[in-house]
Amino acid sequence: MKIYVISSLKNPEVPHLGNRLRDLGYDVMDHWWGGGPEADDCWQEYERIRGRTYKEALYDHYATHIWKYDKYHLDTSDIGVMLLPVGRSAHIELGYLMGQDKLTFVLFDGEPERYEVMYRFATDVFFNQEDLLEELSKHV
């Protein structure tokens, strides 16, 4: 089974969680993290230098390539795990997986400052890796 780890390029915990999931026997998609914490910022700066709008940049070759790459791995994953903190696009990815009726889990980085009821759409939520890993060990 394949897990897509959904998070932020700036979240240093991504590869560590990925390793723990691989130890459980999962095929883990966390390779996107290798682009580095400034990948999106560099893309935005490049497009600004070119004088392009966000919409123009969003549909150009680079963004299309990255989008197709991520979408392929979202489509071929069985489970999504969102590792907070995240940005806005992570919530879109999680919702995309939910819309396909795939198992989705949210791993909070602590008790949230502000409660959000819509996390109930996820299969389950966790506040530590051990509980998440215990649950995922049932699905290998």
C-alpha cells in the first residue's frame, strides 16, 4: 500500500515520518520534500522576474509538470497522511484524497490554538506519531 505524505516543504519532520512509515512496510511518497524549503519561493521569484502573473505561472510548463507529478502520486496512493504544519495547498490535496474515498489521517503538531470542526472529514486525527503509526499498522 502507498501513503502520500501531505505537508509543507518547510516541515523538517516529513522525511522522518516517511522513514517510520517505510519501516511499517508502506510505499511512501514524500519525495517532493527533496525540492527544499525554498522551492515554491524560488519559483514565485522566477515568475515575477519574468513579469508573469500567478495565473500565467500556474499553467506554464514548470507548474504543469509538478502538478502532474503530484497528482499521479495522489491518484496512485491508498492513504493520505497530512503532517501539520502545512500550507493551503495541503488541505486541497487532503480533500482530493477524501473525494476519492481514500483513508486520510491528520497528524497535528500539538493541540491546535484554534479548533476547526472540518477535520472530522478525515478518517481520523492524531496528536502524536505513535498513535498514528499504531493505526496505520492495521492497514498494511
